[in-house]
Amino acid sequence: MGISFGSINTGLPKDIVKQIMVAENLPIQKMEERKTQIQDKQKLVKELIGYMEDIKTKLSGLQTEKSLKEYKVTGDEELVDFQVDKTLVEAGSYQFEVNSLAQKSSAMTNGFEDPDSDYVGVGFIQYTLPSGETRDLFVDPGHSTLRGIASLINGDRDNGMRATVVHDGTIEDAPWRMIVSLAETGDENAAEFPYFYFVDGDKDLYMDMERVAQDALVHLDGFPLEIEKNTAENLIPGLAIDLLKAAPGEEFTIQIAEDVQAIADKIKEMVESVNAVLKFIIEQNTMDENTDTRKTLGGDVSIQTIESRIRSNLLMPVRTEYGTMRMSEMGVQFQRTGLIELNENMLESAIKRNSKQVMQQLTGYFDKEDGTRVSGSLNTLYKSVKGILSKPAGVLPSRNNGLQSNIDQVDRQIETRQRMVDQKERMLKDKFARLEGTIARIRSQGNGLAGLASGGISDPVKQLG
């Protein structure tokens, strides 16, 4: 009769430790899922921070009337061009006429057959600066050609002159000439052109033609004015006028007007940035029975606070010198969708009706009576957005930090639990290894006893070990 060992046999699963550890890892999986949900919320918070940063950037350039306003200048484009300093310019209309352009002193030498080999000898060039200072420039044999002399003149940077060798083309056997010009235009920059003194040369050098310096002559609102350069910077405040062409007797109008379209474009960009935030909040708050609220910001106090502040800033009346005014009166209006829209026609009408009031509503003004600065809608909104984004106590940085703290806490819990699981796995592996060894020895003994009972072993004691 065989010997029985009850339930101890070789029927244990080979992956029994793995199966046990699957159950032990379930809490870690739950914590990982929780961490993912928190990370999803943090991504949404960071996305919202990006939208708010965009509003802040747009608003930062719209905090004063000068920064918000844009001007459009029109005139005769063939005769003049304009550069606008919008911090100084003001709307207005002017009559303008370009009678003559400013000229610089210049002169041209006689002709040479070859600018690089015709030898004029050694000597010096004497010239007088507009300041009255006289200077001499020595010419050595190595520079005693037309190009060589030009290089010496150009190499003396303090003389205020520029020499250029040109091909005239009017005289066939002597087409090369040198033009010497002063850098600056105007009567005060008139110059006495260089006196050339050379000896032992094969070719004479002298000034063949000259053009005298002169101021530009213009008429502004019928009055003649002389200016040194072809850019009039001080005739009209905030407007530099580049004179392109003279046209005596052709008077035209320079019109400076507020560029309503450019102003509207700035406000439109701001509206688009605000709408990006409002749209984000609307999407987060749009939930149904299938919405996983653990992965959204729906109902989150942070987005409720942000929406409330944006709406109150855009809806509130603002005191101006002409009475209170709301943004809705200039076309910035909330729609049924919850977003805002800019009615450009209303904005244009408001600006034409009272531009000063519109600017004060948006960017504020200084009240001279009580000596205080009154904030406009854009100023208030900018301060709100800046506060919401301020670190570390602002609504969004605080919310982001709170979520990050939760993530860090879950990471620590996962790390602690993982150490416990790893330790248990090592313990189980060691325990089952010992169990397998015990089972192996019992089996070996069982086989020995079975052999003894059957009479097949000559030395049963040896067999049992």
C-alpha cells in the first residue's frame, strides 16, 4: 500500500507569486489613476494660464491713450512721405507746398582718360570746413591718381566730405571725373571746395563745376519756411515730413486723423483673447451625465472667480469728464453665447462723436479737480488679469501649485506602497522557495519509503539518507 501526504504535492501554480502581486498592486494602480486625473486638471489649469497670459500681453500695450490711439496721415505721396510719433501728434489739417529741396555743396573735377594711371603729381589738398576750419591733406606719389585722391579724401573722416569717381560719358577721351560732396545739406553747411596744389604731374586737376548748398523751401498754411534738410521734423508736432520732390505752386493738404480701423483692430485682438478664456470656461462648465467631472474644471471655484472678474470689468460703468460710460456703448457687448463681440460701426460712431470720452473710458484719465487717476476699463481688466496670474498667491498659480502638491503627495504614497509591495514580493519568493525545497525533500523521502515497502531497495536506511 502506498504512503499518502495529503494535499502537499506539486500542484502549486508556477506563477503563484506573480498572481498574488497582481492583487497587491491594485492600490498602486488606483493611485496612478488618481494621479492621472489630477494631472489632467493641471493641464487644463496651465492651458487657462496660457490664455490669461495672452490677455495680459494684449492689454499691456493698451494702458494709455497714446498707446491705444493710432493716426492716419494723408498727403501728396509723390511729393512727401511721413513718419508719425503718436505720443506727440494730434489730429489736424494743414496746407503744404514744397517749393525747393535742400541741397548739399558739391563739385566735379575736370575729366581724366584713366582714373588709375593719369598722374597728377605730388602736393596737397586744402579745404575749409563749414565751421571755418582750414585743413591740408598731403598727396604722396602712391595716391597721385583720381582714385587715389578720392581714397585719401574718404579716409579723412573728419572732413565731412565724400569723394566719388564716376564715368561721365560726355567727353570721349576724358570720361572719368571725381565728384566731391558734403555730407550735410543746407545753407549753414556750405563749403569752400578743395584747392589742389600739385607739382611734377602729367595731368592737371581742378574743379570744373560746382553746386552751392541751400535750404529747402516750403510753405505751411501759406507761410514760407526754410529748413536745412529734406526732412522737416519740427513743423508739425509729432510728424516728420520727408520731402521727396519739389513742386512749386502745387499746394496740397496734409490731413492727420485718428485711425479708427487701427484702434478697432487693437480692441478686436483684445476681445479675441478674452473670448478664448470665456470659451474655455464655457466648455469646462458644459457637462452631462456622461461627463467625467474628475477630468474637468467644471464648477471649479478658480474659473468661476475668473469669469466673474472679467465680466464685471467689462460691464462696469467708468467715470469720464463727460459722464459715465460703459464699453457696451462703444460696441463691446456680451452675446447670448456668453462670449463678447465688437461692433466696429458702434465703435467708429462713438469715436467720431466724442473720441476723448472713448479713450477715457478705456484707458482712464487724470482728474485735475481731485488730483486722482481714474482707471479705465482696460486698466482695471489688466490689473485683474495681472492679479489672477501673480505668483504665488494668484488664483491660477495657487490652483496649479495645489494640484502639483496633490501630485507630489500621490507620488510619495505610490513610492511608499511600492516599497512595501517589493518587500512582500521578496518575502513571498523566499517563502515559496523554502516550501518548494521542503516539498522536494518530502517527495524524496516518500519515494524512498515506497521503495522500501515494495522490497526493491537493498539498503533502505541509505535510501532515506
